[in-house]
Amino acid sequence: MEANQVSVIKADFIKNLLKEGKREDGRAFGDLRDLDIQVNFVPRANGSAFVKLGNTKVIAGVKTQVETPYPDSGNRGNFMTSAEFAIMASPYFEQGPPRIEAIEVARVTDRALRESGIIAMEDLCIVENEKVWGVFVDMEVLDYDGNLFDACSIAALAAVMSGTLPATCPKTGYKAYDEDKPLPLRMENATFNPTFVKIDGNVLADPSLYEELICDTRVTMGVDPKGAMRGAQKGGFGAWTVDEIKGLRKQAHDIHKKVFKQIEAAVKKA
């Protein structure tokens, strides 16, 4: 967050630990913080998830409704993500229009889901050029303690994986299916966004708050189950080498395998 400040003493403490091969919370450089995922956290949503990554907490909810398709995609459903930062989540969050960071988190999450083709958008067509399902993913940051990209991406993916299309649109009363029961969204290429930062040449996965605030550069990599990149976002003024990016893609794929198992387990449990 551009407005946040870290004291020189705190920054030096973290950097001196890194020189010794240590992180402030005891993790190895490539380790994630503890991850907890609860699916169907909001019963009235068409899919939802609560994610706690370390002390960063995010809720994601899915809303589906019948809409008019976009003019250039009359046989495909509509899809959109949004993110809001609750002012209680951080002393640096304020009331008012969405912060630029909230817009960035929403767009990076949207890109990973959209470019991976996770939802078969043609399946959302009800009547071509007239009626389609719109799928909206809303993310609410409840507690900011670093790395919103991962927390929001995991929450959004878990929410979408638990999502359903209602048999009848509650807003319009339009009956979209013959059977009076919801249908699950057809899923493929489940993608989310592992994030890495570099501090004085040290590369760290899943940065905590202070690591994120003092990093030289950041990269978020959307990877699918096969390890293919579906999007990327760089932050900060530092640079990454080609070899570093290649290595991080492999590391991101390993993180994907571990985290996706947790997401699948949470969805099945629900």
C-alpha cells in the first residue's frame, strides 16, 4: 500500500534476518502462512468462501442473475469481479471510492479466472443475444496483514467452485431450467495467483505485511493446474530476471498443487 510507512528500525530488523536466511515469523523463504478455507460461508450467496491466510482475512461471494449479454458476445455469459477494503481492516483504509489497490486486486483476480476459462461461458447462455447468466464475484477484505492478491484469489476461486446457477432467477422470476434445482457451474483450469516479493535480492513467497511494505519488487503469477501462466502482475520499482521468473513459475505451480488440494477439500466438505 503506497501510503503505509515502516520504521527504519523495523525494516532493518527484517533485512538483517533475511541475511541470516530467516523470516520474522519463522517460515522458510518459499513457505506460505497457515491457510484456512471455509466454503458456503454466506448461505444466501450463490457460492461463497472465507479465507484466512496468516492474519489476512477475506470473504468472497458469488451472485448470479439473468442479464442481457454484451453486444459482442451474445452466446456467452457475463462475468465480473470486484473488491472492497473494509475500513476496519487496516488503519490505512479510508471511506470513499475504491482505492487503486482494490481495483488492482479485483482486476488481477478477474484476469486469472477469466483467462483460464475456468467457467464455460457458453454454458451461461440461455437465449442467444437475449438472456444469459451473469456471474459476479465480490470480495471483501476484513483484515489486511499482507498479500491480498493470494488471499483474494483463493477466496474467489473457492467461491466460484462452490457456485451454482439457480433454476429460477430470484430477481426476475425467469425460469431458466426445466428442473427446480440449482446447477453447479462447470469448472475447468482452476487458476489462482501466488505472489512473491524481493527484498535485497531475497525472494519470498506469500509476503507478510511488513515484508510487502519494504519489498523492492513484487510479482503475482496466475497459474493453472498444469503450471501454465494465465496472467501476471508486477509491482514496485525493482526488476526480475528472466531466470527468476522461470523459477518462480515452477514454484507457483508447486504452490498451486498444495493450495488447490485444500480448496477441493473445503468444497467437498461443504
